[in-house]
Amino acid sequence: MIKSLKFLISAGPTREHIDPVRFITNASSGKMGLMVAESALNSGHQVKIITGPVKLEYPEKAEVIKTITALEMHTAIMQNFPECDVLVMTAAVCDFRPVKTSINKIHKSDETFILRLERNPDILLSIRRSEKKQTIIGFAAETNDVIVSAKRKLEKKRMDMIVANEVGGKDYGFAVEHIKATLLFRDGEKREIGRCRKKDIAEMIVNEATRIHNKTN
Ligand code: CTP
């Protein structure tokens, strides 16, 4: 019998407001997170999704916590992490936010406009595993030096596995059905997957997360 695990999944972009009508964001659709959630539910696991602003319908069986900004997503993940068995960080968290968000709409005055940004917290870096020995899976969306950059992130952020994801191609990457992926593991194993459906990668992630979790607990 399969042991039901508690999956915590972050999904989508974050949105950092400049004023009430303008914001900084990125092209993440949230689809990868949705598919990991569906796959985990299909395998009999419990799912909580911490999502940024997306145009998606999440499965009814999943608990969904809606956030907008990276700071909100950070708080929600820190609150829910201690209870989970597996964290899958598919979210494309904005690295920076405006130093000041204007309460009123900003009107143009000069030919140039300088926007000062400050760093958002790194969510994975601020997490500490509890005695539950959570399994942590992250993503790296890269245009170049894909494997080197992903390996650096895997080690720095103490992940168990990272999905190195090549973006910038026409038929794979953000907001489409396919990704071009390589799985890198903490023990140094490297598994090239190539171009495949997000749905298939989602299934692999759930299977690997379960395998790693059962091995370490
Ligand atoms: N991530 C995070 N908190 C952030 C930014 C990213 O937890 N503030 C997570 C992402 O969800 C992803 C992993 O870290 O699982 C790698 O994210 P990525 O944006 O590829 O890398 P960065 O750490 O932002 O590094 P760089 O700016 O060098 O690309």
C-alpha cells in the first residue's frame, strides 16, 4: 500500500506592484505546479498549493492558498512547510520588488523613469528541514549553462532534486505544454529527460519525491 504524503506545492509567478495598476512579474503560467498537484492527488497524496496570480482552475481536492507577492508567498510557505513531507517549488518567484509601492497611480513627468528595486527573500534558502526530514524539489529555468547553473542551485539551496529546465526554445519552456528537462540529484546522479510533456515530468517528480522521502524516513 502507498503511504499518503503531504505535498506542499508552490506555483505560478509572483507580482510586485509599482502602483495600483502596474506591476513586475514573469511569464510563469502555473501549469507545472498544477500538473504536479494533479499527479500527486492521482497517486493518493494530500496536496496544498501556494499559488501566485494565475488563470488556472486547481483540482477541488487540493487546498489552495492564494498569494500575490513574493513576501506573501514566503510567509505562506514558511507557515505550511513544517507540516509537509514534500515541498515542490515550481513557483517563479520575482527576485526583486519596488522599494516603494505608490498608493496612487504614477503619472509620467520626465522622459526617463528610475525604478528602484530591492531583493525579495529566497524562500528555499530560508527553509530549515524539521525532524520530518522533508524532501525538497526545486526548478531552475535557464537559457544557457543550464546544468552548471542548476547544479549550483541544487547545492546552495540544499535540495534533494532539481529539475533543470531549458527555456527560450520555441516549443518548450514557459506557458507551453512541453519542457526540456534534466533531473539532477543530491547524490550527483544526472538523468537527462529531453523534451517531454509537463504532465510526464510531473509524474516523475511525484515518483522521485516519494522514493527519496521513503529512503530518508
Ligand atoms: N526560489 C525561491 N525563492 C526565490 C527565488 C527562487 O525559493 N526568491 C526557488 C524557485 O522556486 C526554484 C529555485 O529557487 O525552485 C530556483 O529558482 P531560480 O529563479 O531558477 O533561481 P534563483 O535562485 O533566483 O537564481 P538566479 O537569480 O541566479 O537565477
